[in-house]
Amino acid sequence: MRFSQLFAKTLRQPPRAAEVPSHRLLVQAGFIDQLAAGIFTYLPLGWRVYRKVEQIIREEMDAIDGQELSLPVLNPRQLWEESGRWLSYTPPLLKTKDQHGHEYCLAPTHEEAITDLGRKLISSYKDLPKMVYQIQDKFRNETRATGGLLRVKEFMMKDLYSFHADQKGLDDYYQQVFQAYQKIFARCGLKAHAVEAASGSIGGSFCHEFMLFTPTGEDQVAGCSQCDYLANVEVAKESTVCPKCQKATLKIKTAIELGHVFKLGEKYSQVMKAEYLDQDGHKKPLLMGCYGIGLGRLVAAIVEANHDNRGMIWPATVAPFDAYLIGVDRVNQANRVNRVDRVNQELKKAGVEVLYDDREVSAGVKFADADLIGIPVRLVVSAKTGDKIEWKKRGEKKSQLLSLEEIIQSLKK
């Protein structure tokens, strides 16, 4: 991709309203654009990152037997009245009516819709277990949308749902999802901590949140310095002494929630009569679990954990491109083919994803934008590099001169 053709512009100054680094940097670097409070457009750079995060999640969900589907965003009122959440869901649902006066909500989550599907498609213990997931738009009627992608009104979410015949089946699969989440966050370059949590508007008997400790987080986690106890402050309930080891005083850390996993049990299946016949022919409510990750928040969290005072530092697994190519001066060969153009073509031919800064701007502007955008490797072609290319990793001070073949080898590892 040539920078001159990119549908984005970097800003010399960050947006004034940005309160956290991820909001400031994603806007300034041309990854996202704000349409209204809590409503964002993903520009091509941001969408490339989003799609790589999405692919990581999809691979890990498929690995634990998840089947991908897509549920409707518009949910009828009667479905949410069955569960008892039409009036009680927090924050309040975004509601609308069609021309016939029928009421709907823009779904912030899909427990009702998936339970309805479960009672239609599952009738016997022989049909169990079943695990399905989607990656789809969600809507939250946030009273204070803030922090860029960290708290929004419209967002993409991966929600996985599971149906089981017994508690052991649910417990075992919960652990599989637990481990899959740890893999997802590690592949995204994040160190996530699983903490005991409150079930909130979703409900259920047991749940965990996966947290990234950061000064800019809105959540608070109580942790023990003597053992591995971690819990959301809602669960810790203002305790001062660790409830697990009874030895140390709990300390509060701020964090960003990356994901949430719930054992729903019979919460929805009982009230919505989603039942199956067991081996003895008796009707029983389905046991359910649900497991969510907000993708936009995950993108923002990656930036919160990976940046410096010059810009973002993307982990290679989710970076929009593999390399940022700069030609400091235009070195022409006898056949008048520009050398940096040839390097760009050779990299592309080798399957390397390259952002080639071909703009007619100063070298200083190109270097500043390379740091701001945060692609893992910066490549510089100039008269000074001779027949070599300068290789520098984002976030490191040292650079080295490598041949094109060495660069391709390193980037394709």
C-alpha cells in the first residue's frame, strides 16, 4: 500500500477531547474517526488491525469446537420480556418501533436470541453439547461514552454460547474457553489476569473477567501480594484482608476488562422453557454458558499496553502492516526505475505487507509518522545505505544494515 493512496491522514496534534493514550493515538495516526460520542469509524489502518484481532479470536474459537453463526441485531420485545430483562437491563436498552408499532431493541447481548434457538434446535441429550459463536455489532446505551474505543455505544463483539446436559460438561467447557481466552490475549501481545467477578446484567452463578492492569483502566481489581487472589472490587466487597490466605492486605489496581466468561446455568433456559429430554426421558432445562470479548476495546487495550511518547508500538501479530518503507532520497538506476519502488515490489512479491511512504514530504515527517503509526519494522532506502537497507524495530534505538534477502527472511519468520 502506497501512503499517498491511503484513505487516512495523520494529525500533527492529538484530539483535544482524548483522555487516554489509545484514543489520542488511534485518532492522531488515522486509524479511527469519531462520528459522534461513542460512535467510531474504523479507517483502513484501524480495520486492518481489527481484522487481524478478529482472525486470532476466530481461530481460537474454532479450536474449541465453536460453530460460527450470525444472530439478528433487532430483537423483538416479547423475547426480552420472557427473560425479564426488557425493563431491567443496565444500561437501558436502545429501543425502537417499526411502522406497525411492534417494539424491538438493538441487542447489547444475545442470551435471549440464542436461548430461543436452543429450544428450537435441541430436544435430546443426544444433541448435546453444542457451542456457537458470532462476531457482530452490539449496541449499548452508555450514559457516558468515553475513552475512545474503551467505552462506546456501538461495537463489535465476539460472543460464544454453549449448551450442556450436565454441570460437569459446562464446567469442563468453561475451562476450555478460559484457556482459549488466555491464548487470544497472549497472541495479541497482552498479559491478561483472570479475576473473580460479579455477573451484573448477564446473570449466572459464576464468572471471571480477564483484566489488563493499566493506569488508564476504569475497572478496579483487589489483589493479594501473598497469594494469587484477584477479584473485582464488587466481589471483594471492600475487604481489607485477603479472603483466600487471610494474611495480606488487599491492594487496589486499575484495569481494563478484556473479556468476560459466565456459567449461566439454567438462568435463561428455565424461564424461557429451553428444555431437552435426558436419558430417562425426563424434561430438563439446558445448562448454558456465555463468553464475550469486545474487539474494539481489545484493539484499544493493545495500544494502552504498547506505546511510548512518539506513538504506538504494534505487536507483529496484529500490526496493520509488517514493515514501513521509506525512501529518503530518490536513487535512480540506469533504467530509471526508482530503487525504493523496486524494494517495495520485491517485498510485496515475497508476501510481506508493506506501507510504502511515497509522499512528497520531508524525511522528518516520514520518520515521525512511522513512529506514530507504530508498524513493527521501519525500512529506509537512501544513498547512505548503499546496496543495503536500514532495518530498525519500532521501540528500539539501534538500527542495522541488511540486504533485501535478509529482510525478507526476517519478516517471513
